[in-house]
Amino acid sequence: MTITITAFERSPDGGKGLARDTRVRWALEEAGLAYEVRPVSFAAMKEPAHLHLHPFGQIPTYEEGELALFESGAIIFHIASHHPGLLPDDTNARARAVTWIFAALNTVEPPILEIVTAKFQEGDKPWSKERMPLIADRIRQRLNQLSARLGDADWLDGAFSAGDLMMVSVLLRLRPSGILDEFPHLAAYVARGEARPAYQRAFADQQAFNTRPTA
Ligand SMILES: N[C@@H](CCC(=O)N[C@@H](CS)C(=O)NCC(=O)O)C(=O)O
């Protein structure tokens, strides 16, 4: 069955891999699944056809036959649940890997997203600059805790899992800020994720997609 995901017609990051279709592409590559990408413009994202797929008018979405999903977490959990390689077979280890997906999305990503909000939505406010160090400290607090848990292990809980895929994807968004480099274990963890052939393919594909010549 054909799998189709949506992505920005042209990502605002110009192909740095920070848009959330990259994490879905990565999961599909890890699972060895072929997929198609449908570009969506900012205007089309808020129109009824796309809102039917994604109630909040965003990307990524995922379609496979009758199934249509939104939310990168739900999409990756779906892929990982139906294909080998992204979740352990042992029931408890599987539950822990899923916990790391939630931890990445609910506990680590929110303070990181504040940087984007502060820069792009509040950058013109007089208090915006004063807020930045507070955001950076909240991120550092989370990274300290995460780094303490990871220690010098390769992955968060045994073998690489969808939990690592999500955590690395979330941490990658921090790279432009330089904060990640303050945490050598986490920087090495992210580098290990990026070195995976499936990530390399996903990154190259999104980069080619976002730098393709305009028609
Ligand atoms: N929680 C959602 C967030 C989706 C999201 O914020 N997507 C961004 C691109 S990475 C988007 O579509 N932004 C455009 C907009 O919100 O109008 C997920 O993980 O899929």
C-alpha cells in the first residue's frame, strides 16, 4: 500500500532537516518503507482539504490506504508498531521505548520550542531579549537531567529505538542555539543518531526536496 506523507512545499529552514517531516522520513527509512511526499503550501495547509487530514493545519500527515494520521508522535508510533526495527519485542522494553517517545515530545521538546516562539513570533517585543536567557536555562535544566540519565550509553534504553529517534530529532532543533554543545554526552548521542544510514537518507531526501528548482 502506498504511504504518502506531507511536508512544507519549501521548509523555512531551507533543508536543514528541522521540519517534522524529517523524523517521519527517518522512521520510514529505518523500517525500510518506500513513501511519497506531497508538498503543501502555507496557504493550502489552512484550507479544508488539508484540515480534513490535519485539524490544526500543519505538517506532517501520513496516509496509508484508508488510514490518515497527524502528529509526528502518533505517526512514528504507528510505523514502529507495525514494522520491525524501531521497538523491542520484549513487552516491558517496548513500553519503556514508547515512554521515551512521550518524554521527547512532552518534556524535552516544549522548552526547546520556546526558542522558536521567542525568536520568530515575539522577536519584535521589547521584552523578547530578556526572555531568552530564561528559556535557555529551562532547556539546560532538562538537558542536564537527560544527560545524567543517558550517561555514556549509546542509546537511552539498550538498543536504538523509536524513543531515540524522537529524542535525537527533538535535540537536533537545538543545534543552531549552540546549547547542545554544552552537553558532550548529548552532542555525541545526537551525532550517533545522525550517523545512522536511515537518518542520512532521510536528511538527504528532505534536503533535495527543499532545494529542488522551482517549476
Ligand atoms: N505536534 C505536532 C506539531 C506539528 C508542527 O508544528 N508542524 C509545523 C512544521 S514542523 C507546521 O506545520 N507549522 C506550520 C503551522 O503551524 O502553520 C507534531 O509533532 O506533528
